[in-house]
Amino acid sequence: MPKIENTTGMPINLIIDELKSDDIRKRIHSVKHLDLIASTIGPDRTKNELIPFIQELLDDDDEVLIELVDSLSRNFVELVGGQAQVLLPTFEALCRVEDASVREKAANQIKKCLTQLPDQKKVEELSIGIIKRLNDSDYYMAKNAVAILIPAIFNQVSQNNQNELINIILKMSQDQIHQVRKFASIYFQDLVKHFPLVNETFIQNILNSFIKDEQDFIRMYIVDALIQTSKTPFFQKQQNFVLNMFKQLAEDQSWRVRYYFCDKLAEIGEAVTKEGYRKNFQNYHLKFLQDSEPEMKSIAALKIERVSTLMDPDDILNKLIPLLKTIQSDTNAFVRNALASSVLALCPIIGKKNTSEQILPIFLTLLKDQDSEVRITLFKKLSLITNVLGVDSLSQSVIPALTELAQDKNWRIRASTIEVLSFFARAIGPEFLSDKVLKLLLDWMGDKVFSVRQTAIQQTAQLISILGLAWADKNLLTKIWAFQSIQNYLHRLTVLFTINQITSQLNNEYIIKTIVPILQSMAKDSVANIRSNVCKTSIQLAKEKGGNIADPMKKILQTLSDDQDAEVKYQAKSALESL
């Protein structure tokens, strides 16, 4: 049994007492450390005392129960001596609580516990008992766990019990309470995997029941079940039935159902093969791109990247791209953003000539989009088009757009734009990082918003890791080190923060030659905050690099230990003592 170290700083008896505290914060703290309590008192007392006591806590607040199910899910089987069945009554009780996340976690833990029981007959006895009790519970939410558990144990029980489980699901699918029908529809996909144990007639009856349901959130989950049936021999036997079901969902009156169907189009295509997709479902995707609901157009545009791999290249050119040209100027920014995230995936499929003629105009339109998020999204996919057309042909268009984003009034957009640089460096190489682009990075380092400056510093470290220290020193770092002479002290701080960020990437020779003179100079800065940060940087370098770096750092700290500012003096002396 694992022995767990007490890192709480509290006696174990006090942690146990907090289980009964009136203060919810203390109960949560104690419940978080149930594994520590169990490890301390041993398996026998855990089974005979702690577990029964825990069962008295099951009417507690949701916050406590969330922590409770999480704690019991962490290696607790080992803490009860490997006897998983001891935990089953507690998890069963947690399947009846109000919080959905607790019920689902508890049901999944029952599944896990059952797999750890050696006696198959015992597994059947326990699992059927749990399912029947939960199904008969006065609290209908307990049927959530029933829908989860039945597929998990279906192929491990007798024919008679299988028939009984099928009847339970059939009744759930027709229950008057729509939430119960929803549970059945969500997890039916797990049950159909057991075909032919789950017979053909039953699957058809359930699916027919679901597709006629008045609740759209019940109908939409049939998509997942149909995808699973398409992967079983059921599809070969009932192909027309499955395809017809899919088509009914694609044409459903509820946009939510059509949305869910579109979101799963790639999985549907993979299940029914490319030929099946092209024949039966391709036109639905093209239709969704023209839907009156912006949500439908958005999800259809998002799926271009994946479903295009199922399409014939001629259909992409003649049917898909003409529609994309109409939505590139859609009034809804979410639609345009979705298009920006996926349209460039077509480039490798249709080749250089068609990319230049068909995709490049769409790219250039989106590159000038009035919404900054659209342009940011497009930049993150840029390598897909540059790999086909090359960097040179696009640089004249890309750099002005990047410059505009770099000056966006929204600092979050500026920060997101910075993150694009390392992506360019990795995907395209140093040739993209021209003087104009690097000037943008330097401008960001002087931004008035700290988060933007910090992101720029982090990107500098990324560029070094991608392109190497020699490239960075020649093209970027020497310009950053020049910030130490700028009047604004925030710029001077940027020098020190950059050194801190890239310390691990610097070799000792570079530190001695370049960094030490910088720190020696900045140790004399007129602003105490700068000198204070010189202390922090010096101690970091000394500890991380050691060797011949520690001595010059100590000299800088010794100089600062006589500083006129009390805080700087204290920092320097403390740093020296720690070396």
C-alpha cells in the first residue's frame, strides 16, 4: 500500500476532525486529503471506519461531493487493500446526487472498480444489482449512471440479464422525463458497439424512437450512435436504414441538430468511406455553407479542413471554392474567422496553380479583414499556403498586415500577433524575419502594456530555441541590449527581464563577453528598481550557470551591497549569503 507524506503542515487527527466541521472550507480541505487519512490509518480501519463515515457525508454540499469523488478516484482501491468492492456502495450513492459531474465520475469509477474484481460471476451479480437499484431509484437523475454502466458490462453478463438491460434502455428511451431520454440517447453509442449481442431490431426500435423525439437535444445525439453503427456489421445489413437516419438529421428543422450533424461530418465520412460521403453527404456540407443561420455557416466553414480530404479535387474547385468566395465577405465575423481557420488547408490538395488562382484571392481578402481576430487566425495557418506558393510571393502582402496588427488598439491582439512570430520562424524559417518584422518585435518590447512586453520577451526566447543564439545575437539581441540607454526605465527593465528569460539558452562565453558588462553598467542605474532587478538577475545567473559565471556575479552583488537604497542593499547581501 502506498505511504502518502503529510505535506499539509497539520496533524492527521485535526484533518480527520475537519470532516465533521461546520465550516465547508475545512470539510473540503479534509476531503481533499482522504488518501492521506487512509494511508495513515491503514486498510482495515479505512474499510471499517473511514468508508462508513464517508457515507454519512453524502448529503453534503456539491462542492464537498465534487472533492469527495475526486479523492476516492485517486488510487483508493490500493488504500482499501485492493478490495474494490468496498468502494462500490459509496460510488453508487454518489450516482444519486444532483451534480452531474459527480454522478458521471462516480459511474465511471464503478466501471473501473468492476474491472478490478477477479470473479466474473461476482462482477455480474454486483453490476446488475447496482443498475437495478439505480434504475428503480425515486430520483430520476440516477438513471444517468444506468445509461453509463449498461454498455460497460453488457458483454459480461448472461443472456437473460442482457435482455433485462435492453428493456431498461428501451423504457428509458420512452420515459416521460426528457432528461432520462437524453441520458439514453447520449450513451446509446456505447451500447451499439456490442452488435450483434445487441440485436438488430432493438437498435432500429431505439433509433426510431429517438428520431421522433420532440426534444432536439435528444435527436442530435443519434448522430454519434449512427457513426458507431456504421463501424459494425449492422451497417452492411441495414445500410439504407442508417443512411436514411443520417439524412433525416441533416434535414432536421432544428438548427442545433443540423449543427451537431455538421460538426460530426468528418467522422461520418470516415465511417461510411469517401465514396459514401461523396454520394450521400457532400451536398449537405455545401448546403450548410449557404445556410441562413450564421452558426451553421461557421461550423460548415470550420469543417472544410477535414471534409476536404474526403472530396474529389475537382469538386473542391468547382463546387466548394465558389461558395467560399461568397462567404469571405460574410457580414458575420465568426463566419469569416471560421473560414480563415480552414480555407488554407485546401492549398496542398489542389496544387500550386489552383492555389494561386483560387485560394490566394480569398487569402488576400481575409488578410485585409476589418476584424483583427480574423487576420490573427489566418496568420496561424500561413504555412499551409507558403509551403505551396513560397514565402517571397506573399511577403509583400503579409508584412503590412502584420504591421497593422502590431499597432492594434487592443493589447490582446498585439500580444496574439507576437505569438505568430515563432510560428513563422518554425514553419517558414529565418528568411521571413526581415528587418521590418524584427522591428515590430522591438516595438512590442517597448509597449506600454506589461503583458505585451512580456509576451515579446517570451517570443525572443522561442526564436533563440528555433534559430539559435548566433542568429539571435546578430539580428536581435544587440538591439535589445541597446535598450539599457533609453530614458524610460521600463525599457531598461526589459533588458533584465530578457536576460532572465533566456538564461538557460546562453553559453558561459556569451555571458562573460556580453551579459556581465551590461549588468555592471546597469548596477549603476539611477533608478533603484533597476538596481534591484540587477540583483535578481545576478543571483539567477550565478545559481543556474555556476562555474566561472558565479565570480563576476558575486562582484556585482558586492558592489550593490553598499547601495544607497536600503532594499537594494538588503537584496544584494541576502543574495551573497545564499551563494
